[in-house]
Amino acid sequence: MSFLSKIFGDANAKYIKSLQPVVDRISLLEPKFEKLSDEQLRAKTEEFRKLVANGQSLDTILPEAFAAVREAAKRTLNQRHFDVQLMGGIALHQGKIVEMKTGEGKTLVATLPVYLNALEGKSVHVVTVNDFLSRRDAIWMGQIYDALGISTGCINHAAGYVYDAGHTEKDKIRDEEGSFKIIHEFLRPVTRREAYAADITYGTNNEFGFDYLRDNMVYASEQMAQRGHNFVIVDEVDSILIDEARTPLIISAPDEDSTQLYNTFSRIVPGFIENEDYNLDEKLKAVSITEKGIEKVEKTLGVDNIYNEGDVRYVHHLEQALKSYVLFKKDRDYVIKGGEVIIVDEFTGRLMPGRRWSEGLHQAVEAKEGVKIQKESRTLATITFQNYFRLYKKISGMTGTARTSAEEFHKVFSLDVVEIPTNRPLVRNDMADRIYKNEEGKLKALVGEIREKHEKGQPVLVGTVSIEKNELLSAMLSREGVPHNLLNAKNHEKEAEIIAQAGKLGTVTIATNMAGRGVDIVLGGNPALSDEASKACEVGGLHVIGTERHEARRIDDQLRGRAGRQGDPGSSQFFVSTQDDVIRVFGGDRLHNIMNTLGVGDDDVIENKFISRAIEQAQSKIEGHNFDIRKYVLEYDDVMNKHREAVYKLRKEIISSSDVEDKVTDFVKEYIGNLVDFHTQGASYEWNIKEISESFKAMTGSDIHSELSDKAKANDREEVKSFIADKAVFLYEVKEKELGEEEMRKLERIVLIRTIDELWMNHIEAMEHLRDSVRLRAYGQRDPLVEYKIEGQKMFQQLMSSIGTQVANIIFKVSLMQQPQRVKAEERRPDIVQESHSHQQNINEPVHRPPTQTDESQENNKPKIGRNDPCWCGSKKKYKKCHGK
Ligand code: ADP
Ligand code: MG
């Protein structure tokens, strides 16, 4: 153990040391488990389950359960969990972020805590970075779970599966090539609900998140796919909780009118001149339009003041159009494919079909590229990954690179990072950066270096930051006659097969940043022939070349980590030029000048510790800045999160209860109470009985004016209320007789759900606007977040009270409404959801809530609604045109 404490921090070493006795206990159990027959091993699961059901803690069962998993892995995969892997498994069970280097076998590590926690019978989810890996892992690890009698499900973009062991003829391929090849016969297609019903479910963060949102858009609890959020292990956790956490998940529906605006502004902004019409802050990725720019637009559009014309909307469109021109580049930030703008993930270089930039940016890019502009969308549901994952009772994660983000994991998720030592010592040689004056010199040197390694027979993996660079380098290599494979983040499955062979002698593989992530590179190829493998070792193992530094050190580490897995020989080096984006933004010009002064030629290289360190400092600055952006997104989502929780809870109550009549009639009574209170202020001769009866007629279609006038003479407000309420209840019963009880119950539920959904969507939209507008207010030296919280809270209260008002006003007219279409569970993709919600538009938006106080003294001071104010009933009409008529 002593070498450990030298390498890792004290606290970490202490923690690792504390795991050792548990590891020893698991190993001591090994002979006992080896003696069990396959059936006896499988029967262990039932035994453990009973213990758990009888109140034994998972911690007590851990050693036995881990021993069982180790044994099952030996029998199925022919792999015995290393001791360090047991340590990783314990740490995952304890809800930590586990850093284990690439190639250390994290896929296998996860089986330990997954199995242990599955014994509770609640759901265990394992998150992978793409659909391919979720299928791979479900099949690969599914064998272990199957041997233990535990079911494995898998959810993909448009499908759900469960692991099916009944295909013995393919067993050999599955076992040998299972780390990168998927044998589809081992997956049986099922509904998403069934995939979630399995003990364990593998899937991507997107799928889990979207299913959660969609589950909160269904009309009946049988349509919900997920069965709770118990324990989740996030593989490649930094990628998911950090890199992808900047954009929230959004389900949206198209909005009709803005297409024209995008085209208009897209024609105007190309004529803009930097520092005259607009300012660009590359560091902040922000543009701002100057007075002059605004004038230009006003002249072109022939309007006096664009702020007046369409208030913030015009300016917003203008800004997005400008951004699309100056900040977003084709083949770097996005590609055009099949007439669509597809986002390229800036960290992984992967294409993200289906993902759209929000707030109209995507449409602005579409306008710029002249492709069809998708209609602006209306958000139906949205959540950040941070808040999605906080739903789980326990969360843990694993990755090869967590340490540089430990602070963020701690601050945002209260998760601690633990570093597990490698099974064998790491011998990779990470060389100092090679720095060139300009890009051309760098590329030339790169090609030379790659050729040299290739001729020597050493396998080389070259990482580029974008598809554009990737193709440029590939073209140069082709010209020079260096054979190579190109990975473009286009097809994960094919990518996996290529990357799996990247360790073969003399192979050159060019890949965007993390293409093929999650797939192991075995020296000599996979499956490896032994003399090939030893030859590959002799020439130095895999050599990794980075063609540029990335914004985050973590991503660079990730690339380096491809070499030197499991004690293999290997090396890595980055090539940098002062013209690289990362360097340029942080004083690249100065560096360039210094190099000029020193007389450094275009083809000369500098390897200088001082400069390398300066680059890392620049990276750490950008990391901090990106953390701030994510924090900002999260702080705002946290406000919405409370609202979302409350609304989803209410919704869930409704869809899972068999009878919601009371809820509806309560709303009706509450509405009547508010109506009466509002119109019976002051002395009785001031009471507005006419108004009350008109509102009642509008609600129920029944005229009670003369009866009510009589009642009112007694001057008793409560009496009036209960009279009207009785009337309403009577009419409600009449309606129920007409429709039949069953139909009425159904309609109650539909009215409730639709009203909640519609108002909730409006609320989301309103909150989006609020967020934009508080940002503008920040100039007035007020903290935008505080403003957002205060006003958001008011809007939320209004939302909750509007729900009741709306329901009361709709329920009596309910037969006019169509029933919602039934949407099949596995088809609840966002686009289908859009359709099923389009018929909801007939429900009005909330505006004012009726006053609810009954305290006499307050009532007299209460401000009266002006005739031109929006009506309190939520009709969106002016008061004088509605209840004030
Ligand atoms: P990571 O996710 O940590 O990068 P993987 O889970 O992809 O690593 O595993 C890397 C390789 O190591 C795989 O080919 C896997 O089969 C192998 N491996 C993992 N654990 C063991 C073990 N205990 N014994 C033998 N091989 C193992
Ligand atoms: Mg992995």
C-alpha cells in the first residue's frame, strides 16, 4: 500500500485503505462460491432478496453479494474482478464519483453495486453516453446478471429491449467481441415500460430524461414508462453531468409565425461590421449590438424604433441572427445533412441529431444556411440534467477523468470524487507540448510525425477537435500516402469496430475528440493475437497525438488516457500553434509576437514548460468560466424545479387516483366563493348580483338571477355562496346523469390534466420570457436572479390558482371537448407528443387571479380591477369585455 499514499492525496489513500478489509472479506468468500453449482449460485439472489426484505442493510450483504457477482463474471465472461475493481464497486455503492483510468474495466466494476442495489427490487439505472454503449453493456454485462437470475433492460432512442440469453449459437462471438460488437439477437424488443420493469435498465441520459418528461405528459398511469428513481450509476459521468449539462432537455411543439423574422434578420446582419455595428466577446461567446447597428436595422426595416415595434422579440431575433453569423461555423459547430442543421457536440465532436439550440438560435442558423426553417417551438416540458439526476435517491458515477472537476461535483451534486488506483502501474509517457508559430507549420509537422510512427509500425491515434480539422488532416495524410482510418462521429457502432482495432501494428486512426469513447483499444487488435500484441509493445505501444488543446483539461486527459491502458506501454503528446482557438483567445497574439522576436521560423518547434503551463492556466480559466455558465443555467432551473415538482406531483395524483370528482367540485366551489367575495364587497346595495349570475350562467349555462336576487336580500354572503354552490352541485349531477357516471369521471380527469398541462406550458414560456427580461433589468443594478425568484414565485401562485378557475369554467361545457388520442407508450417521442397536444389550444391562458381574502378590513382597501385590465377569471379578455360587461 505504501506506493499508493505517495501517489494519491492522504485523504484518498486513507479511504482506499479503509476499503481493503472489505475486499479481503470478499476474497475469503471466493472458495465457498466457487463450489456452488450454477443453480446454487443463481439461488443466492433469492436468499439475498429475502434478507433485504427482512430488513438487512445492503452494506451487510455487500461482501456476499460482491462475491456472487465475481463468481458469475468468472463463469460467464471469464473475467475475475480485480481487487481494485472491488474497491471501485464499493465506492459506487456508497454514492461516490469514482475515478478509474480508461481501460480499467469500469463496465465490469458497475456490475457489483448494480447487482447489490437491484436486490431491493427498486429500479437501478445505468447511464451510458450513447445508445450503442447501452446495448453493448446490456448484452455484455447482461450475462452476469442473467447467471444470477436478475433481468436486464435497455432503452434506446426509439426502442426498448430486455436481455435474452436464449441464443446459444452466437455465444462465442458475444463473449469474444462483446466489448465492441453487438449481437442483436441477445436483445428482445419490448415496450419501454417493460424495459424499465427489469431489475436493471441501461440507457442514455437523454432517454432517461425524456422518458421522465414524457411520463409527466401522459393521461393515465399505465402509460408511464418509469417506475421511480432509486439508484443510478452514470458512466462517463463528467461527460454527462458536466459537458452535456449546459443545455437542458426540452420537449417542444412548433409555433407558427416567426419564420419570416428569421429570414429578414438573416439578410441584414451579414452587412454588419465588427466594432462598429456590434461587439463580439469571444471568451464569453456573446455579441452585443451597438447603437449604430440598431440604427442600421431600423433604416432597413423602415421602422422608427425596433424596441417599440416588437419589443424584446425583434432585438432577440436580431441578436440570434448575428450570433449565427459570427459565432457559429459550419462543420465546426454544426453540419448540414439532409437539409437540416445538425449540432456537433463541442466536446465530443459527435453529431447530435434531434437536439436543437434553444431560444431561436437554431432557426437563425437555418436562415443563414438557407435550409428550411423549422417553426419556432413552444416548450412543453423541460429539465436540466442536474435536476433530473437529483431525482434519484442515490447517485454515483465513474469516469477516467473526474479530478479536475471535483469541485463542481461537490458543489452541484454533493458528490465526492474518489480515485481508485490502477490494477497495474501506469507507464504511459506524457510528453511536453510541441508549440508552433502557426497552424501550417504545425500540420506539416503532424503529418511528418504520423508518417514516421506509422513506418515504424507503431499504432497511432490522432485526436482532433472538430470534423473540419479531422477531414483536413485526413486529406493531407492521403496526399502523403499514409493509410489511415477516419472516425467522424457519424455512426457509433461502426466507430466502435474501427476504434477497437486502433491498437493494431502500424494502424493510424484519426478521430474527433472522443469518437469511439467507451470502447477499449487493445494492443495488437481485438481479439488480439499474442505475437501481434507483443510486437505492438516492442514499438512502444499506442501513441496518442492531440492536434490541439481543448478548452477543458479533462478532455485532453481523456484523449491521453487512450494509451497505456492496464499497464500497457504507450505515449502521448499535444501539438499546439499560437493560432489555435484556445491559445488565440488567451494571448496567442502575444505569444506569436514573442516567437517572431525570437526569430522562430514557421517550421520550428518549441517545447517549453513555461508555455505549456501558461496553456494549462488558460484552460483552467475557461473551465471556470464554463462552470459559471452551467451554474447560471442551474440556478435558474432550480427556481423552475420547485414549480415543476409541485405541478408534476399534482398531475401524478390525478392520473393515479381513480376518482377525481371531489377535486373538480372543490375547484367549482372555490371559484364560486371567490366570485361571490369579489362582487359582494361593501354594503349589500353595492353587491353586484347581476354580475354573479351572469358569471354563473357563463359557467353552467343556467340562469339563476331572480332566485339569487331574492336570496341576496338576507344580506348574508355565506348564504349566497352555499345557495350557488348547491345549484352548481345540482347541475353537476344533472350533467353526470346525462353522460353517465363512467364518462363523467373520465372527462373530469381529462379536463384536469389538460388544464394543468396547458397552463403549465404557458408558465414555462412566461418564465422563459421572465428570464430574458430580468437579464435586461440587470443593467438597473438589480440582481436578476433575485428578481427572477420573486416574480417567478408570484407567477407560480397565479398558475396554481388559475388551474382551479379554469377547471370550474370548463367542466360544465365538457362534452364539447374531444377525448385525447391514446398514444402508445413506446411512441411517445417528442414529435408525436406535439400532435397529441395541439388540440389543447382551446383552453385559455391565466392572467389575473380572483381575490381570495375575506377579511373585512382588507376588502375595503382592495384595488378594484380597471375596465381595461385583464379579467380576473383568466379568460385573457379585458375585464369590460368579460366579467365586467
Ligand atoms: P473502461 O470503461 O474502464 O475504460 P472497459 O470496461 O471498457 O474499461 O474495459 C476495458 C477492457 O478490460 C475490456 O476489454 C474488458 O473486457 C477488460 N477487463 C475489465 N476487467 C477485467 C478483468 N477483471 N479481467 C480481465 N479483463 C478485464
Ligand atoms: Mg467505459
